[in-house]
Amino acid sequence: MIKVENLVKRYGSHVAVDHLSFQIDTGKIYGFLGPNGAGKSTTMNIMTGYIAPSEGTVTINGHDIVKEAEEAKQCIGYLPEMPPLYQDMTVREYLTFAAELKKIPKKERAQQIHEIMDMTMIADMEKRLIKNLSKGYKQRVGLAQAILGYPEVIILDEPTVGLDPKQIIEIRGLIKKLGEKHTVILSSHILSEVQAVCDEIMIISKGRLVASDTPEGLTGLMNGKASLEAHILGEKEEVETVIRGLSGITNYSIESSHEADCVKAVLETDAKEDIRVPLFYALADKKLPVLALSRLEKSLEDIFLELTGEAAEKQEAEPDIERQVQEKEEEGGNHDESNL
Ligand code: ADP
Ligand code: MG
């Protein structure tokens, strides 16, 4: 439904987007993940017709975003990185204005604005001037504007940037809800965010697509291999005999464990193989108790860092905000909206 082909954007000699091609299918939440400067906003700005590409095409439901801009834009709602909010309008005035721009039929406007203000939880603020709203509320007004007209595709550029942990939880919840009825594309430089929210992750680095898969698929992508670690009560030789008798193991090592009379076996298999059940029974057969069995997976973070070569990015302050988000989620105290 959205087809991006060989997209290039040059700023002078700088290539911000470098021959990017991908396809977006209906009904999923997609995440553009990449460090700052990767080209996420540039790509989104081209996809939504805000800026023109240097080369390449974007087609939305068959409409070229450059040649058939109006038809193409009808299918998209966009929350840019800096939403163009009119500070001296009230929330309702702004949404009415946006509805007019989107050519929503006059008799549907009031109803839609009502529904969307409810959905984004800004109804209480409808008479407030936008300039007097907190960052969290401003972001929701921007989001409401993107949802107006109920476009098939909703594109959100870093929708949680600059928000506090509680606001982040709420916006992520709202995005998930939107994903039930719309195709959503969001960008983020925060790995755990796309992992928590998205069905498909597209990793962008230096203007190029370096990986595209589900969060699970990306984790499994690493060399196509999976590793298991087993702590087994028994002699090394006995354990080795059992392991040699199992199919699907491509490599293994067995060493003595920190626990007395135990060995630690690390088994490598093809990513698609899951040998935990046959391994368990084969060891049980030989009266070799499995005391612990776990999968050793490379985290998505390892993969991201490997693909983008952005080890330094990891040192940023983000993990801290993520920790706060997690703490808040665990608290479950998500009802008080006073600081939004
Ligand atoms: P992201 O959104 O992933 O952080 P951007 O798309 O904003 O990345 O930027 C990609 C690259 O293009 C960056 O190196 C940025 O400095 C450059 N860039 C973006 N917009 C412009 C512009 N208007 N003029 C010149 N360079 C730009
Ligand atoms: Mg950006």
C-alpha cells in the first residue's frame, strides 16, 4: 500500500537518504529506528509530501506523492517532529481549522473533532490556548490533528520525544490503540520504544535501510543461530554422549559448572530449531537432571548497535528515561493526569 523505491535526498553534497526502498502493508505498526541524523525525519517528510526527493518515488495506494499529491495525502495523517501548532488558537479552533484544511465534510467535522478529542484525551482542554498547554498536551493535539479524517496511514515522527515517563506511557498506549484500525509508522531513536510498540522494525543508519523484520525476527536474525545454556547434574562424558546423539546441534561446549557435580553445556543450533524438549527427555532418559536451561539470545540492542555502529549512542541519557517509564508502568499509577 505504501511503496518507497530508491529514495534519495541530498543536501548539497550530503546524502541524508541513500537509495531507500521498502514497502508498508496495511494494518501494522511500523517503527523506523535509527540514531539521530539517520534520515528518519527526512524520509517521513518525503513520504508525506512535505519535501521533494532528489531521486526515487513514493506511492501511496497507487498515488505518486509528487505527481498525485492530493490523492496521496488524503490517505495520510502526519505528526511532524515539530508540529505546526498555532499557539494563539484554542484546541478546538485549531482542530476545526485542521479539519477544514483536510476537507472533511462540514457536517462530519464537529462529530469527528469530538470523537478524536475524546480518543486523545484533550476534551477538557478544548477552550485552552495552545500556547498555554504542557508539552504532553501539545503532543496530543498534534496527534489529534494527524488522526483527523481517519486516514488509513498515520505517520508519527518521534512522538514521545521530550515527554515525561507518564506521558510516554500514555502516548504509547494511544499509538497501540490507533494500530488497531490504522497503519501506523513511527520513528524513534529509542530501541525499547519500537520494541514495545511496533510489529515491524526498520533499522535506518546513514540514510540506508540496514534491517527490516519483526522484533522477534531481528533477534533471531543474528547469524541465524540460537544458543542454549544448560546446567546438568552429571559427568561431562555422559552429558557429551547424550548431546552427540541429538540432531540439530551445530556446535557445543561442555565445561564444569560453578555448582558441585554439575556441568555447563552451551549448545548452538539453527535459529529455527528448538531442541529444548528432545534435550530434556534425552538427558532424563540417562538420569541426568537438568537444573537450568535457558536460551542465550543476543538482545535487539546488540543487533542495533552492530548494524548501525553506534556504540556511543548507547551512552546517552535515554536508558534513564526508559527506566523511569518502566518504573511508572510497574507502579500502574497512570490515572492522575495532573502533570500533562
Ligand atoms: P533523523 O530524523 O533520523 O534524526 P534527519 O532526517 O533529520 O535524521 O537528518 C538526516 C541528515 O540530513 C542529518 O545529517 C541532517 O543533518 C541532514 N539534514 C536534514 N535536514 C537538512 C536540511 N534542511 N539541510 C541540510 N541538511 C539536512
Ligand atoms: Mg528526526
